[in-house]
Amino acid sequence: MIPDQEKYWDKLANEKEFPTPFQISKFKKYVSPENKILDVGCGYGRTLSELYDDGFKNLIGVDFSQGMIDRGLKLYPQLNLLKNDGDRLPFSDNSFDAVLLIAVLTCTADSEKQDKLISEISRVLNDDGILYINDYSINDDQRNLERYQKYKDKYGAYGIFELPEGVVLRHHTQKYIKELTKNFKDLIFENTIYDTMNGNKSKGFYYIGKKMGKIN
């Protein structure tokens, strides 16, 4: 069982910088400034701040770490940031035109929780709403291969690993992401290389999909 991660992120809320870039030019091909946008796992609000500065004003962010929310409200008092664990988003069905999920799957390592999160995102998205994901992919260097194998039996999935500082993270295959987003029409899936929060390099991807009707 994956331990609760909230205390970890609260403790380091004012220390960690999240370097994963937001592909705003790609996003703007599908989402307009007047659209209503939700950032799930918004951290301290850096992506919403980027959107706000680019003319998007109908923005809401949620995160399960109160420490991250407090930091974000100090840095960007113009933003609407709320504490929420993501299990049940505090919004009605079909409330948003787009949802962002940036480096959240890597921090939500449990497969069942990931499925529930995507389902909940689908619920609050309008039909034909846009889902944007940035996250980390399975790597093939020795360091990562060793830790994937080390924790495979403990957590029941290849790609999950622990960091010495006390957090559990996950890297994903493209096949897994495709299955996770099977109720969305793929618009973009691009592989890339990201910096991690601890200054390493990792394979990654960004994905844009469109919700396809009602999710059963």
C-alpha cells in the first residue's frame, strides 16, 4: 500500500520547484482565453499563473497539499486555489472546458487512484472538453531500471519507486497512458525529455485529448 503523501508535500511546499514545462502554444490551439479551466494538482499555481498572464482569467486550481495552496496564494494572489484531495472534485458535472494534469500521475502512483482521478476529471469536463497531461515516462538507464525492479513487488506495478526523502513516484509507458485515457480522443501525444524536481533528466510526454461524450 502506498503511504499518504500529503505530509511530504506540505513539508516541502516552500522548497520544491516544479520544472515540467507547460506547452501553452499547443494548448491554445484547442482552448480559448474565455474557456473555464481547472488545474488538478496545481501545486503552487505556476501553470495557472502562466495562463493568467497570457489572458486566461477563468481559472481554478486544486491541490491536496495545504502547504502548496498557501504558497500559491502568496505568490499569485490573483488566482483561485483550493485544497481538495481529488477523490471527489467539488464541482458539478460538465463544469469545465479544459482540465490540466501536470506531473500529477507521477505523484499518484496507485493505478486505482489514477483511474478514479481520470473518471472524476471526465465528470467535470464538458462534452468535447480538453484534457492536457504532462508527465514522466519509463526510462531505460541503469539507475531507473534498478529502482523500478526493486519496488515492483512492493507496489505491484513496474515503474513505481521511492525516493530517499520519503516520496513514492511513478513513471509510465505510453501504452498505459493510452489505456488510462481511452475515453478521450487523442489529439497530441509527444515524447520529450524533462528535468525532474531534483535536477535529473527523465523521459516524459505531453498529451492532449478530447472527451468523447458521456463516460459510463
